[in-house]
Amino acid sequence: MKQAPEILRFRGTPSRLLTTVEYAERVPPSQSGRVTLAGRTALPLFVRRLRSEEPLMSVLSFRLPKSTPPGIYQGRVELGGQRMPIEVEVEPRTNLRFLRPALFRRIKRGASITEELVLVNRGNVTVKIPKEDRFCVFDESGVARAIYRGLVEEDGDGEQRIDRMMDELAKSHGGLVRATVSGGWGALAPEEVRTLKVEFLFSGRLIADRTYRGTWSVSEASLDVKVDVTRES
């Protein structure tokens, strides 16, 4: 049976750093220890047994603050009365979120709306917010309508039914929406919170009395955009 390694190597994102070890003696799953990295306070170390029979395998894990930058860190663990050196590889993790993840407005086709949106960077890497972007919107009932039209198609074979569905889906496309960030674009650092001023310009392809929906994505952050199109006065 293997002895504990001379150095333990942990790897993962800040919220879940772990290593798997094989010990020459039992390490109860309820037993915990401490992790100390250079320049940081001690953190709790958790032990979970994988095998209760030889070879005795355990998973050791701990967490760092979510904004800990990617890189290699040195330190030590204290476990079962022993001290062992460790090497920790922190991997990059993007985690951008809109504090208000949905937007609903009533508009006319071809209209533009300006909104203030709050973004927070909960990851450990800097994320770039674009100054200009585009995304699509589709008629909310378009998918159901396309499937129905394809199923009731009496002429032709299965391939023609699919073609009919695709034609109907194309009709439900409401065109591209242009998103222009006039305030707050650029680099967003970890743990930074920023208010964006964004203008959304919708296409003239929108049809009155229909509801369109799309998603504006910035890195991992998604804003659900939904609009009811009103008739021209």
C-alpha cells in the first residue's frame, strides 16, 4: 500500500480544489484539517473516503475566495497530526451575471429602447464587455406554429414536411437586434459591479400583435429580452 505523497497537488476552480490520495492508514470521512497558503489565513480542509477497504482512497478538498486569480500557489496542510506541503493550481473561471436577468417591453417595429443593466463579475478572470453586439429574436409562437404546419402537411414525404417546418421557422425570425453599450463597456475585473447603459435597436421585420424573444449574451451572462409589438398609430 502506498504511503502519503511527499507533496499533495490540488487542482480546480477556486470554489472546488481537490486531490485524491491513497494512505497507508485510515482517514475517517468526518476528520477535517487545515490548509494554509502563503499570505493567507488557514482554511478548512475536508476529507471524504472513497474506499473503506484497501487500497484506502480519500478525496481532500477546500475552497478559496471566488476571485482568487488563476495560477500556482504553495502552502501546507495539517491533517491527522501531520504537516504536508501542497501545490495548488487554480484554474480560470468565468462567472458573469446580470442582476436583473430579464427585460420585457412593449415597442413598435423598428423602435429602439435604452436600458440600464447591472453586471457583476463573480469569476476570477477579467471579462471584456463589448461596445456593440447583435442577437436574434424570434416569434414566441413560431416554433409551435412551424411544427403544426409541418405535421398537417398532406403533400409530399417526410423531407418536405421538414422543409415546411423550416420555412415557417424562418418566417418567425424577427431580425437582428443591435445592442450598443454607450456606458460601461470594456474590461470588468473580478468582483466588480458595473451599471451598463445599453441601447437596443429592433428590426423593422417585427410584426404587430406578436411577441418576440431572444437572448443577449455577454460571456456567461444571459439577458432574456422579450417584446410585445404594438400596432402603428
